[in-house]
Amino acid sequence: MKRFLLTTSAIVALSFMPVHMAMAQDAQTVVVGTDVDAGTLDPRLTRDTTASRTADLIYSGLVHITPALEPVPDLAESWENPDPQTFIFKLRPDLKFSDGSPLTADDVVFTYTTLIDPDFNAPARALYTPITAVEAVDPLTVKFTLSAPYAPLLSYLDVGIVPKALVEGGADLALNPVGAGPMKLVSWNRGSEITLEANANYWRGAPKIENVTIKIIGDNSARAQAFEAGDLDVIQSPLSPQDIERLKADDRFGNVITAGLGVNYLNFNTKDPLLADPKMRQAFAMLVDQETIVNDIYQGVDQVAHSIILPSSWAYSDTISQPTFNIEGAVALFNELGWTDSNGDGVLDKDGADLAVTLATHSEDPNRVQTVEYMQAIFESAGVKATAQISDWPSFSTNYVQKSMHQIALLGWLNIVDPDRLMFAQLTTGGSTNWGGYSNPEVDTLLQDGRSTLDQAERVKDYQAAATILAQDLPYYIVSAQGYQMFYSKDIPVSVQATPRGNLRGLIGFTD
């Protein structure tokens, strides 16, 4: 039997990133700039980074994930793992939501029961499907029963616990969140700012920072300029490379620059007739000039990727490699598939139709816009009629990619704390975020095995085998492994701690 029990002092000792001492000031407000507005403040339904990072302040989970990616106690003060398919969590006594109502095992059961309910349609439901039962043993004890051993489970149990009574009474947590985290919502001016204040009912006590304002400024450079002007106290990725270099040289600001937990990637819609053949996806992939994108557009902030497994992951192997930039090779493969320049006009065609494809991304990230425009030029030089489709984030994500209306879309995944997080829901048949419609029974089996064994060596084999197949099938083409950058005013009156996940608790006086 394994048992885990950590005190608050032990939690503090787990930090692995440098903690930067900030200069004291009177104002107890931190203003954070971000790129997109939150879609929802219900932690079970978040899809974007602003929503998840704001929810992490408003709510607390059973565990908290440290900057070192270690799950440590949050609402649960300890847990037991009496067998590979059973976890028993002991809640802290006298927990309260921000409205003063008690938080008990019933709220935990309700949160996870809704998460795994297919009708609730939680975006991250696939992370919790191995859970077959959640039971309240008593008001302070919750028992999780799994269908099979599930290695990543603890890394996913930081989802915020919601108040059962409020939700069943008709409360809309998406707009009026009530959680048990360090902050609580004051106001939300959609598209402009989210204002939070300290929650005195948080189990660790109210944070040192009394107020947090999250300002939405879509343009990266405008956000950096607002930071330099003193209108913002903190900005973090995504940032434009030229702004990063300038801010690094400014001694008014502290910074954390490190490897991130995200990727920029091309999502191929494998259900689109043009892209159904893996060889077509391989040919298009050979038109992606990663070196120029990473070194010139991103100016070395990111790292050229070679497979779907992050270089920082324990499952990474440098022997796995997706196609690399090769215009002549791409054209030859198109020719092999019947696409030739039969008219001599420089455009590949087949059966009387020109080879045409749409490249899409969102307008808020100029680096992605520039990448798509550069790819468009390369595609056209190879005889492909390429259209760049740029739209705002809500239209691009919710109304386009998530409805599988795209052909090739450039976007990213963050918070990849485990290889399972980037592959299972996205690339298993029928996965909840499998927007490209990819299906391969062998990959399904490998990814299921990878999450079901507790032997990390076996997990490595499973994920590397899956990654090898995916590097050829190419439902995703991983353009780059993201770097993470955060800049902050040295006048913030607390010790600032960053996490590569981009979460914000380290700005309000709590270190892990």
C-alpha cells in the first residue's frame, strides 16, 4: 500500500524553479495580460488557457500540480493507493467554498460524476474515463475505483471541485463561478477583463495579493507595450520574439524563460477527401520549413520538433522522426499520387481539378499568422493553390476546428504533463478532442496500454511505438516544441514563482 501525506512546509519545499524576490509596494493588485478571453469559468468545461488559468485561481482540486509537475495535496490532505485500481482521498477538515458553504466528499463525487458523464460533454472527459466509480465513504473520504491501473491519474486530479448544491439549484458556474481556490470572482467584462479578489475561506488562508485583474489584449506586441508602459504587471507566452528580446534586456523586469509544456502543430483533417491518404499528408508535411519558422519567425524561442513526444518527456526518443522540409520530395510524392502539372501553368492538377488547400489559424497570435502566410508561399511555390484563412480565436476554435470544418489548421496544445495528455483524447478513434477524425486501431491499442500500465518502462515502449506510427500517418505534424516566457514587474510585493504550465498561483503569494 502506498500512502502520501505532505504538510504545507513540504509543499513549499517541492519548488524546482527559481523564486525571484520582488520589491515591496503598497498596491495589493496584480494585473495580468493575456491573449484570449475565457470561454467559461466552469472548471469542468474549460478549453482555453485563460479559462483554465483563471479557474485554477477560483477553484481548487484534490491535488495541486507543482512547477516540477508533481501532484501534491490541495483539498485532499492525503491519499492511499491500496491496490492499482483504487485510490482513497482524505479531505482536509472544515473546507469551504468562497460563499462560505461547506465542501465535502459529496461535492467531489458530483464533480467527477459529471466529468465522466458523456451527456455532460466535458472537453477533457477522456482523461477520466478509466474512473468507473466515485464514492463518498464519509463526508471527508472519497474512493475512486478504476477499470484498470491508470498511470496519469494523479496528474489530472487538479480539476476544480464544484459545489453540488449550487449547480443542482440552477447556478451557472460558467458565468458565476464559486470555488474553493485562493481567489473569487468580482466581475467579468467579456472581451476586456476578469477581476478577482482574495478568498478568505481558502484552506491555506487568503493570499497576500488582494486582487488580480486579468486583461485581455489579443495582439502580442500591444500586450508587451502595455506591460512596458506599466499598465500590466505580468505577461507570459504567447509573446512575439522581438518583444521577448527587448524585455529581457530591460532591468525593470524579472523574467522566467524555460522549456514549455506545449507544442505548435498542424492538425490535418483526415476525413477531408484530399487529406485522407497518409501519403498526401506526408507530402504537405514536406512543405513545412520548420527551421525557418522556428529560427526566423519565432527567433529560436521554440525548438524544432521531430515527433509528437516532447523532448523534455521521459518517453522521448531522438530516433523517431516525422518528415522534414523537402520541396522536391513533396512534389515527387504528389506526382506519385497523380497530381501533376498537366497544363504547364505551374499548378498541380488531377482529373481536371487543381490541387488546392486551405491553411487556417487565429488572428490573436501574429507568429502563427506569419507562419501560415509563409507556408502559403512555400505551398504555392510547389504548385499547390493555398488559401490562408485567418479568424478570431472563438470563430477559429469553436466554430471551425472543433466542428472539423478545417483542412489544415495551425494551433497548439499546452499543459502536456504526460504523453497521454497530448495523444489519447486527440488521436484515439472517437476521442473527445479528435477534431481531425483520425483512426488507427493499432494506435488505439498502444495508447490504451500506455495509460493502463504502471510500469514506466512499458509506457515508454507504448508511447514510442505510437509516436513512430503517428510520424508516418501524420494526423498531427508537430512544428515546434514551445518555449515558455514570463515577464513581471519587480514591484510586485510578493516572491514570484513561475510554472511552465502558465498557471498564476505563484503570483499571489503562494509558492509550491
